[in-house]
Amino acid sequence: MATMTSNRPSAADKQPHETGIAVSPLRDLVLVRIACDGGATRAETIRDLGQMVAHRLSPGEWRQTAEDALGQLVEACLASEKRGRYEATAAGTERAAMYLVLRQPAKLGPWTEVRDAQLIARALGLEAESTPKLKALGTPEGLRAVVVQRAFGLPRRLKTSPARLRAELAIVALERAFGNKLKASLGSGGGLSAKAGRMLAAQLSRRPRDFGTDSKLIAALAAEHTDAAQPSLDVLRTAILKRFINETLTPASAQIEPAATAAHARAPADRRVAAPAAGKAPLPDNDTDPAGAGVPLLRPDLDTFAAEVVRHAAPVSEGWSGNRKAFISHVWPSIRESRPEWGLSEIEFKCMLVEAHRAGRLALSSADLKSKSNIKDIQDSAISWMNTVWHYVRVED
């Protein structure tokens, strides 16, 4: 049988006597419940779906909604009722499978399996998922990975390690640091140290910080993008289904956000930052000044970034003609203060330096001679890439 890719029944799918019925927006969800193995009583339907809708409907409203939906399903010949138990008809089962965007219409399994796999997949916008991919949604790691992959437009892979996902997220963060102007030229992100890559990927969080491990980073991002209080499996599932109910009960026209609002919600890198006022210390990384006038972010392209770095490196460079160089830690404060509209964090700045070096727009170099007088500068400037550690920006005479 052909794979179904649409979750919206066409006009031809409707029964003739459906015409004129004020269809409940939750009717198909109720149909999925009674289409599961063994069907469901009215009380079971109200109980099993109640947790998903409790944030939008009072107990009385939900009970009436569920009873109306059951009545509509019976009237539309999508369900039958016998001795207080409702079951989907053949047409109802097919419609439930279409709603869940299953690969093939088939009799559904137990409710808990359908809820935790097919319904979660439907809520995440996944279509015609294979059985192994559906099973992956049943583990905390698998569900978190799918949420993060969907949130940041990453390839959906059945098996992906936290380290690989962190490297992919670091590339997304670097793309955003450059205003999404370098997607075709960026590397794999594998050359960064695990800590540097994790710190860079953490810039995608609403509260960038050192998460300590790749697994904790992914868990935190998954919780943020589902508005879950914590990244445990049950809490994530509940948050995903609640958001799905919100979308179901919200008219499609009201779900369309203005481009600027949508971009702000999806990309933390597009936040507003405040320019440091005269006489004030520079703001901490990823912070904003509540009392300051917000400066809209304007991320630099590669050439602009490299040119500005070299320009700011010249006044703080040391050495002799032909071998002048500036500590990265001396260039960074100047860039941060003079370019508040870039809104960069230190880790973003350092990783952008690596990309500019790789692209040949500027040159980085390592510190050969170390002494007690410059050890702090060396430590603060260090950028690890592959088997190299860079400390300086070279300045051409």
C-alpha cells in the first residue's frame, strides 16, 4: 500500500452525513484513543487524554468536548459504541492512521505504545517513521536527540552520539555567529576540542553556560525547545503533547508569526544587546543591559570580521617588523567594546577566528616563548584546534 504523507483528510474522506457538524478540533485525537487495541470507554478516553488538555480546558470543558467528539465519531460512522465501549470502525482506523501519518493504515497497538511513539512523532511533525525510529523515541536520549535535531534543522539520524550531535550544534552556532552567511564553507566542527565545541554549541541555549558534558547540553536544549521543566522522558513527552494541543486548538492563521518574531524565538543568537555606556565596564558575555538602549544585532560576514580583527590587533601588537602579532586576549576586549552590534561571546569570537584562519582571511600563530610575565595572556588567548594551540593574531606590516 502506498506511503501516506498527508495528515489532512480530503473532502472525499468525509462521510456524507458529516456535513453541517461543528467538528471538534480534538475529534481526531479522541479517534486515535478509541482506535487503539481494545478501544476505550468514555471514562478511559477522558482520563487518558485529560493530562494533555488540562492546561487549556477545565475538567468540565474537557468532559463535554470529549463526549461531543465521541458522539460526532459515531454519527460519522468512524466509531461504534457497544455496552459503553467505543471502538473505531474500519474507516475510523484508516483515518486515525492518516492522522498519525503512519506508513500504512493498520490496527493500532495498545494506547501507551501509540501515545509514546506514534503520537509523539505526530506532535513533533515527523512523517511515516520507520519502526526503529519510532522505538528510538521511547528512550530519553533518543527523544532528546530528535527534539534537538528538529529544533536546529539537523539531519535525522537513528544512531547519533552526543559528541557528534554536539559537533553539529557547534557548526549551527558558528553559522549564526556569522549571520548564517557561511553554511557552504564551514567544516565539520570536529577540530575543536570537546570543551570548546560544547561551549560554542551552548550559545544556542537561552542561558549559555558550561554544561559540563555533551549529554547535559543536549538534554538542556531539548527541555528549552519543548518548554519542559526538566529533560526526563515523562516530562518531555508531556511538554511535547501539551504544545501539540496548543497548536491543535489555535487557528492556523494565529500560528503564523511575523518573520522577525519567529526568527527571534528560534535563534537565541538574534537577541538584542546593549552597548556599554561611557565609563561602564563591558557587559559579561551573553548578557544584556536592562537599563541600556538595545542595539539590534548585525552579525558580520567573514571578510568584515577578519578585517576588523586585524585592524584592532594592530594597536596592541608586539614584535618587530615582519613578525608583529597580538595576543587574542588583547584583541577580544577591543572588538567587544567597539562592535556591540555583533553581540558576540568570547567563545564565538575565538571560533570565528579559527574559521577566518582556515579560510585564509587572517593568520593565527602559536606562542613559542613563554614566561611568567605573559603566562596569563597565553592562557586567556589559547584556542585549541586539531593538534594546534593558537595564541596570536598576526599583523601584516
